[in-house]
Amino acid sequence: MPGLLNVPPFPDDVPTHPLLVVDYELLQRRDAAEIDKLWKAATELGFWYLKNHGVDAEADDMFEMGAETMRLPLEEKMKFEQGDDGMSFGYKAAGANATDETGALDTVEFINVAKDDALAWPGKVHREYPSTVNARMESTIKPFVQKSLEVNNTLLDILGERLGLPRGALEKRHPLEEPSGSEARCIKNPPRPGGISEEKAAIGAHTDFGSLSFLHNRLGGLQVMVPGTTEWQYVRPIPGHAICNLGDAMAIFSGNILRSNLHRVVPPPKEQSHYERWSLVFFTRPGNSIPLHPLSDESPMIAEAVANLPPGKLDTGATAKDWFARRIKNQRIKNRTGPETWQASRGTEHQPSAY
């Protein structure tokens, strides 16, 4: 099964950045100490491990769907390519995106399935998908999307309460019935045994576009840039633990109280580099029409945080759809005119060059 092969363990002699381990079952019971731990993770690094989330079986099935899809002929997959106009849903071939200002190409291929299409099946909201996706929509993709939404919405609800927002304020920004950029993504990266330096990113340095990402992987490769430094450190994958991280929308809504941190994917270290790297993510993003600006009018805590920022720093003037499409479109190599295209794809990164 992809991502579950008998692979070498992550090496002990490679520096890693420790993440806090948050217990989802305790959060569901609104355990005060666990909520404090989640808050610490969300405000300091914006990344944490999540255990006891109950989505492992659905994630395993999604890896199977991803493998079935990636085995299709490239010609068939390209019929469902996401294109260059700012749509994320569909297939993305390796080398379709830039990873930095120089126009270096990414090495991953992936399939993105819109939350809206999964929940509307057999109806259609956004687009058509390969036969391997359609065959798994009801049995595999829809249950994964539903469970991932439940987990992410629980986390957002708790963070919203801690931000001093009225009950339902964040839920209102993520309405289930409104089309959004929320999606499930299964990613395949080929083995890179010694033939590529750590600096050659499979996925370039970025902050996530939306609100909250729920990641499942079995090999190393994810790196975070530790706040206040220019240092990249691996995040060690732990069996049975998902990795969660906040995206631009939550940083903006919270007046930068919550952190959307810079991260990237590079080849797994040492012996792990000999294996395909599979990962699976569910991205929760705001409804398409939702304006991205701090929710200062709804929370004194957020209003105070914004008052300490340069005027207008987080007033994007963009809806969630605009923000998402701009970032997607300007990563596409076919849209590249020069370094300025990469710059135009940036989000809330604290390193302007995003190297």
C-alpha cells in the first residue's frame, strides 16, 4: 500500500524540529490543558502532531485511490489536468509548477479532489475526474472528506473560541454549502537516491493558502523554517499521527495571532530517499466569497493585535477565491515571465524571497 511500505525508519542522526503532540480525543472533550497545548502550537509554529483523530483507515483507502490514479497512462491523466487559470482541482503533472524565483521545476504529481465535488457526487460542482477517482468517490473519497472536515472544523471552533470570536464566527467563513477551494490531495514524489541535493525542493517553500491542513505521510521530507531563523529543519513522521498546520486565511482572520509558517518538501533523508514518497492532505479553505481581512470587529483580542501591526498590513482586498487563484496561477510554469511571477504567488511568508 502506498505510504505503508516496509521502509527504513527516519534516521536518528538527522536534526528535526519537535512538534507538540495534541490529542484529538481530549480536544473533543474540551480538555483545558489540551486546548492550551493546541493554542501554544498554533501561535508559535503553526504546526502540530494530531493523534487519536480516527481517520487512519480512510487515509489508507485514499492512498490506494492515489496509487490507482497515478498508474493511469500520462495521456489519460492529462485529460484532467488542472490547467493554468488558477484552478487547483484535478491532476497536476510533475514539472508543472515552479519551486522558486529561478523557475526550478517541482518533482511531484498529484490528484486534487474538490470537497464540493465529493459531497455532491454523483452531481458535479467544479469538474470531471479520472475513472479511478470516480470509482472511489462514494466509498473512499467522500468518507475521507467528511471525517477530515469534522476534525478540522473542531480545531477551528476551538481556536475561534480562544481568539474571543463569537460562537460560529469561523464556521460562517467556512460554510459547507458554499463552493470553496477545500480539497483532498494525494501526492506522489519519485525516489531521489543521492541524485539530488536537499536544497532541490520537490515542493517549493510556501505557506498554505487556506485555513487548516490535515496531513498524513510515512516518509520524511517535510521541512519547516523555524520562526525567527533562516534554518530549515525536518519534521519527523510518527506512525498514527497526522500533522496539522495553519494557513494564510487563519493568520489573516486572527490578526497574525495564529501562525501560517513557511514550509517545503525535499527528498527524504538518507535511506528513505530510495523510496517513493506518498502523502495525503485535506485542505480546509474559506468559502469562495469570504473576504480575507482580520476579524477585528468581532474580537477585542484580534483588534488589539491588529493595532500593533503596520496600518493595512493584513487588509488583502481579496476574497478567498481570489487569494487562492492568484497563488495557484502564478506558481504554474507556463505562466512564468520571470522572478516577479514567483513573487506574485506568495502568501504571508516572513521570508519575502521564500527561499
